[in-house]
Amino acid sequence: YKKCYFWIALTVSCIGVIKKRILKIYKEFDKIICVSRSCAEIFKNLHPELANKVDYLYNICDEDEINKKSNEFDVNYPKDCLNIISVSRLSKEKGYLKSLQTFNLLKQKDYKFCWHIVGDGEERPNIENFIGKNNMQDCVKLYGNQSNPYPYFKNADLFYLGSIHESFGISMIEAMILKIPVLTSKTISSCEVVGDYGFICDWADDEIYRTLEMILKNPNILNEKKLELENYHFDKKSIIDKFLAL
């Protein structure tokens, strides 16, 4: 007898769609594994009759490999501004167009920053169009997909993820491994993943704008987070042990 597990790496909105389509299929599996504890709790609330089958397991990050790859080549950023890095696919749920509006407001106030974006996707033409229309070429840089994104992390001052929804956010883990403070929108898993190692902001009430402005006015605020990140460790072993136990 082979055990069959259903792996879910989706956010709550996607789980809601699936609920209507394949509820019968869920019941055939021995376990339903979500990508974060928050996703698992939401799934249990959606399907209390399946709660005893639901568990969660984080994606694995290899600290040694990430640190090694971050030193493979140098990426030189401007020295006279705050360098912000984002690494993700360029898709609607990542909130790039919404974020660009926020960064444009900061540009209009003459704050000195450069937002470096690594990744590609269907939203790229819209992003490029916004950058062009608002003359943001000097403060927003697109690098496309990179086989090794980690050197782009290494020399940045801040990692930014402005997702509308996010199931786990593995790029935030990668940033913290490289001791880069994180600023992220509040999603179902952001508090679980980031904790006190970064800034978690609600899109409501311009909280992301106000936090970015606060950091731009006083970049030394990031030093406190960097000191805390010296103690950060991603526990790969416990994840592997749990995977093998399953």
C-alpha cells in the first residue's frame, strides 16, 4: 500500500477556488500538506472534515549554497542611495504595479533610492510601461531572470516584497539568510516567515509608503534589523526530518 499525499503551495484565494472543483479528490489522499502553517490553518477552516489529514512543511533553503552562490560575482549598486532588491516572478499577485505607485510618490519627493528587480513574467510590459511614463528609469532597474540571483541580494540595503497574497515567500528566507532586512506586505504567512527580522506592513492606510519613507529618512534604522539577522538561522534539518518522517 502506497501512501498518497496532496501538496499545496497556494494561497488562501487559490485554495478557495480549488474547494469547489476537487473537494472529492481531497478525501482520497492520506495527507494534505500545505506550504506554511498559516495555509494549513486556513485549509482546516475551509474543510474541517479533513482537518486530521492536514499538515504543513516549509520549502527547503540551503544556507551554505546560498552564501556560496552570493559570492560568485559582484553586482555594483550606486553608493549615493538606498538600494532595494526584489526577486520574484513578475505576476499580478506580486503587486508590482501597486508598489510602483508607492515608489513613484517617493521619487516625486526626491528621495534617493534605486529599486532593483530580478525576475520576469507576464506583468513585465506593464511594469516597463509604468516606468517609462513616469520617468523612473534612473530609480527602477529590471534585470530579468537570473540563474544565480544571490549576488543581487548581497549588496542591497533592503529586500522588498509587496505581494497582494503570498503562501510562503521563499525569497524572504533567502534575503534573511544573506542578512538583508525585509520589508513585506502583510500576507497570511509574512508574520510566520519574517517575524521580528523585518518590517511587515498592511497595504491599507499607506503603511508601506510610510515605512519606506521612514527608512529613507533614516537608513540607520536598518542596522538594528541587521544585528538581529546575525542570529538568524534557517532550520533546514528539521524540515528534512519532517519530510522523511512523512
